Amino acid sequence: EHVWTKSLDRVMCYAVVSVTSVDAKLGGFQVRMVCRWAFRTSNAYKETEISYRGVPGLRIPGLQVTAQESRIWKDLTKTTDATITWNGTSIFLLDGYKPYHLQDFPFDR
């Protein structure tokens, strides 16, 4: 029981990232990221669970992040009297800009 209460402020995320588009002339790119979440919260019997049912999000400076889908649910097999285990899945689209210097590239002429 005491081991689980030490990991209340931590979130585990297994992410799969794939590049969906690259525009070399304008310097834009788009990445799709699928995350599987797992985290724990304290089991407060007197409080409602509505405050815990937020949507997991992602902030990355310099990129525009759009959440296509995001949901969480309880994992009752790993929930104890002191903690609640939550699992979830999210799909994010990340749009960004990086200048690509193609003037010296020999194959685009």
C-alpha cells in the first residue's frame, strides 16, 4: 500500500509517433501521436470522481497541439483501498514549423 502512495504524482505514457506530412518548401510538418496513459489518484471516499475525470492533455512549446480523441477509465484490477488506478488513450495531432534550407540541395533543380 505504501509503495503506491509514493507514485500519486506520476503519469506513465506509452507513445507511438508517426509523421503524417512534411512540406519542405514551406517548412511545415504534422505528426500524429497515440498515447496510452496510466496514473493513480488517492481514493477519497467522500469526494466525487468528477474532479478526476479530466481529459489528459499535452503542451509542447512551439507546436500547435490538437486532441482528436482522449478518454480515461478506471482499472479496477489494480485499484486498492488507498488509490485508484486510471488508464486512458489519447490521439494528438502536432503541427509545427521548421525551416528547411533547400537552396544547396542538388536534386530539386
